[in-house]
Amino acid sequence: MKKLLFALLFALSLPLIISCTSMPPVVSLTSSQIQDSLNLFWKQQERKKVEVQTIQAKIRLDIVEKKRSVSGVGTVFSSPEGLRLELRDPLGRLQYVVVLQGNKKFTAYYPSQNTTYSDSTHGANYLKEFLNLGMNFYELKNLWLGVVPITRSNSQLEGVKPGEKFGQHWLNFKKSDLHLTTLVDVNNGDVLKVVWQSPSFAVEFEFSDFASCCQEHVPSGDSPRIGRNVFLKNGNQESEIELDWVTISSAKKRDQSVFELDLPGNVKRVFLN
């Protein structure tokens, strides 16, 4: 009888025990801790922007869109002059190509459908149409590398609070109607999560498997770290992207033809306004 009574009391008290042990203590950050987090975050952002300006990489990419999905292994070449991304299936057949030509047009080519989609907004209209994202393709590429679409001078800090784990801080920024919240490792400035919220959409990026990148333009000890696995989830659950940076390095400047796309004469062309 005593054993039964003890078991009953333990079962009744178990939810209270779990809730008490799972709730982290409330911690207040000092002004010094806040300033240190901000300084390290912006320092690493500037280093990363310089280091990833011109890169070449091998990737694995899975895109789940509202209208179609693509996946495969491929390559990325990006420079200040443009961007080219290609995906191929396990048999080496071309599945997907994205090309941006500087400040000119964006084109996404789906060979299996013999169709291209293009716009003159750096891919913003395309991303809105297919992924319900309110950003252009350059911003998407930069976020894949952990580079946020704001600067210290053009954004306003709205708050800093401790993260769920020790050594992590949430930094909350505002730029016009854009709210950007980043989860930062206070020891090295790594961006662990980015939550982008605007009136028209919300999206979350999550980064893991960090490793040093490139080491071309900064001393090796200052080389920024890239999250080799990136997961994007649309707030409306309409689209998801998972990208793995298999290899990534600084690239030498190439001929501008890399940002051109040779298409079949009978390809269907759709321009997105």
C-alpha cells in the first residue's frame, strides 16, 4: 500500500518536477555584456562580407517550393559581378540553373520543363512567386553564408536578451519595416539563427556544423566561420530549403561568360513582373 501511495504521489508531482527543472533561470545582461556581443557580431559580419565576396563551392541543395521542388548536387560561383548556381541529379543531368548578371536580369532555368523564369529585381519577384520570400537572390545567397542584410549604420538595435543556452544572445534589430532577430554565439560571433519578419512574410534560417572559410583576404586567425548546414523554413510552411556547403573556397575572377546562360531555341520564357 505504501509503495502504491508513493508511486501515485510521484506520478502527480512529476509534471511539476519537470517544469521546474526545464525552465532556465532568468538572467539579466549587463551593459558590458551587451556591448561585447554587439561588437563581436558586427566585427565578424564585416570580416565575412569581405571573405565571401568571391567564392566557388560545391553544394547539396533541396528546395521545396509552392509549385515545384528541385534537389541535387552542384556548384556555386559568386562574385560582385554576378552569381551562377547549378544543380544536377545523381546521373549528372542538369536539373536547375540560376544566373544573375550584376544589376541586370535574373534567370532561373528548369531543363526538365524547358522553361525559364526571369525578372529585373535580382530574383525578388521569382522568390516571392515560388517561395513566398520577400528578398532578392543576392540577399538569399548572403544569408546562406550567415551574412545579414543590414549594417550597423542602417539598422537600429531594439533589444538584447539571453538565448536558450548559456553563451548565446538574441540580438533584435529593426530597419524600416524589417525586423531581424539573430541568435549569436558570444564566444566567436557565429550566427546560429536568423529570423526575418516583415509585414508580408516571415522566414527562419538555422545554421550548424561550423567551419572556417576561405582564408583568402583575412589572416588565418581571423577567418570567419561558415555554418556548413543551412535550413530555411518559411513562416507559412509553404517552402523549405536545406543547403550543405560541401566545399567552399575563395575563387579567382572569371570571364563574364560564367554569368551568361545558353538556352535551347524552343525554351518557354516567363517574365515575372
